[in-house]
Amino acid sequence: MASPFWPKFFEAKALSAQQIGGLLAAAMLMRLVSGPVVAAFADLIGSLRLVLAGCAIVAAGAAAALLGTDTFVLLLLAALVQAAALAPTTAIADALSVNAARPQTAGRPLEYGWIRGAGSVAFVLGTLAVGQLITSTDLAPVAWVNAILLIAAAGATAWVPRPVAQASSCGGLRCGRSVRSSQDSGVPIGYGGFSFGLRQSRNA
């Protein structure tokens, strides 16, 4: 819900157009690097819930830090930290969702489109909701709502079931179908982080 409003948020912090462009570009490059690295680390240690919760908490802290600073260097630093923490969350959440849903499919193919579609609907509704909270001069709700929702996401990982045994038998969740459907095989989460970063750079 925050991404469409960051340019205006930084403009309200008195950054120039060149500074805003540089900051957003640097954040995108950070996503390209941190996405596959952190996701591969989650694969390695086999504790996806912990890594996902940690990334959400770090990103929430960075959002709060954005509220408390007005200098370009500190804003850039906070934005880079948040970008690094957010980059792997999509791939890790995908892996956890698919593995949690597989035992409940009773032999039927997993309709993963419903999971991804629900995320898209949440994005649209979140964007519309935060748009009602901001004004042309007060963009603070963008950051604090972002922080609150990230903390809620971190807490929600406690209710996510642990990965099923067949995923762990082939190396963490490297057979956990993080970026494709549950019928695919051998796709590590790190690949998901990399592909997500590429999509982000194309969108930018």
C-alpha cells in the first residue's frame, strides 16, 4: 500500500526530483541484490517463518525511521534498509503459502491463482485505504501504516504451518515451489527473490 506514495512522501521531505529518482533507483538495485541473497539464506537454514518475520520487522523499523529524518543521506539509508528487507518477502511468503496449502488439496492441483489474486486484491484495497488518510501536505500515514502492517505480518507468521516433510527432505524448501505452482520442482527461493527483483526493476 505504500509503494505508489513514496515519491510524494519524499517530495514532502523537501527532496528534489533528482534526489527522489536516485533514491528510488538505488532502492530497486538493492532489491536485486538482497532478494536472492536473503532468500537463499532462508533456503539454507530452513527457517522461512523466522526469516520472513525478521524481514518484516526490519522493514517496519525502516519505515518508522523514514518519519524521523529529513536529510537526504539518512532517508536514502532508511530506504535502502527497507528495500533490502522487503525484497525476499514475496518469494518466502509464496513458498510458505504453497507448502501450507498442499496437504489440504486432497490430491487436487493447487489453485495458486487464488492465493496470488488475494494478494493483489489486498494491494488495491490497501492503496485505496491509505489514499483516504493522506493529504497533499501530510504523507506521514504512508510510513506509519506501512510500519503497522509490516509488524502485523511479522506476527501473522506464527500462525503459518511449518513446511511439510516432503519439502524438507529435498533440502529446506528448495523443492518447495516458491515461485511456481506446487507441480513444479527444484526451484529454490533464491530464484524467486531474483525474479521478483527483475519485475520490480522493469516496473521502475
